[in-house]
Amino acid sequence: MSKKELIVRELDRVPEQDLEKLLAFLRALREAHADGEMAAIAAESSLSKDWLTQEEDAAWAGL
């Protein structure tokens, strides 16, 4: 059984009054993941001007 299937099973057991908390938690997890991806993309684009040079390529050529 997959993790997703196990979560769905457990979801059926969550009391109705706790579903709002669970939804908020899931959304917070999704946003935290998205924020991490955006930081990586921003860092990559800002550092690429230093990485994508002939000098940098020559420095790593022997590895």
C-alpha cells in the first residue's frame, strides 16, 4: 500500500472538527516546499553568471 493510500485511510478517521487544522497543515507544507524551490531557482540564476564562464570551465576541466 502506498503512502498516499495510507494517508487517505487515516483521513477517513480524522474527526470533522480537525479537518480545518489538517488542511492548514497540508497547505503550509506545500507552501514551504514551493518557497524552497523558488530560493534554489533564484540562487541558480544569480550564480550562473559566475559559473558559466570559460575560466570556470577551465578550472573544473581536470576533475
